[in-house]
Amino acid sequence: MITTKNWWKPFRTNAMQLLSLILLTAVFAAMAVRDFRFRAIEGYYYLLLAAAVVFYAVLRAPADLLVSNMLINGCLLLLLMATLWGYFKVRKGISLREIFSTKLGMGDLLFWLGTAPLFTPVNFISWMIGSFLVILVVYGAVHLAGSRNQLGVTIPLAGMQALLLGLLLLANQLGFHYNFFEEPLLLTALYLSL
């Protein structure tokens, strides 16, 4: 019930959610610019990312859900890293340290960990696969359109994903209104099976 004392509460909540989205997309944009220009993102950007993600997520979902999303998605990332390490170890004899120095940046892993609370596990997997496909298509097209002498070109993965995630969250806020923190289809299936 809205009374004269709390009539402003819905406006305050919506304004705070909008502010959190603006701050989060500003951090994403700054990370993307750094990664595109220098192929490196300084450590304090990841601290800013963590703070912006917490501010954004706490206004939209309960803390226990965010912690469970973070833990499950963190385990998924460990599985991904173990699979990647196993592949390169068997295929090329590359150590984990070499993977992070030649194939994948440590910043990419930090970015994935920083954004893990924003999604439930199914949405996180969907986001990762979808963003990888978009990046693969974009950089494949750029490579085909460019000269063939670009063999040593690296992909700013964290920057591209930051840009795509910022656009996704903005589009979601403006039109889709999908709740990335919940999996209604999966949860319904689990409740029906119990």
C-alpha cells in the first residue's frame, strides 16, 4: 500500500536500478576501450567491475541467489579451464601458464568471474556461447576482409564481451525485461519433477 510517507519508494528503486545500469555499462565501456587500444586491462578495472556488478545485482535479486549463481558459474568456469588446459596439454604440450600467456588472457578469466553473478547457470552458458559466436563471426569477417598478413592478431575477448554485455543489458532494460537471475523454465521443470 502506498501512503503519503512512502509514495517515492518505487521511484527511488527504479532510479537506483537505472543508476546501477549506467555505472555498469560505463565500466564495460571503459574496459572495452582499454582492451581494444592496448590489449590489456589494468587490475583496478576488475575491482570497479566487481563493485558495479554487486551494485547492479543486489538491486535486482536476493543475495542468496547471487551467491549461488556465483558459485555454480565459478565451478563451470573451472570446468571450462580444466577442459581447455587438458586439450592444450594433450594436443600441444602447453602448460597452464603458457595458455594464459599465449592463448587466453588472465583478464578474460577475471572478466568471466566478475560477471558470473549476473546470470543463472543456464543463462551464463547461453551468454558465453552466444558471445563467443558473435565474436568469432565478427573477427572472422574482419580477418577475411583484411590482409592475410594478420596471423599474429589477438582478439580483445574481455573487451568484446564487455561491449556485448553492456548492449545486452541496455536492450534488456529498454525493451525485453528478461530476468537473467532466474530460470523460469528450468525451475518449473524441477518443481514439477519433485
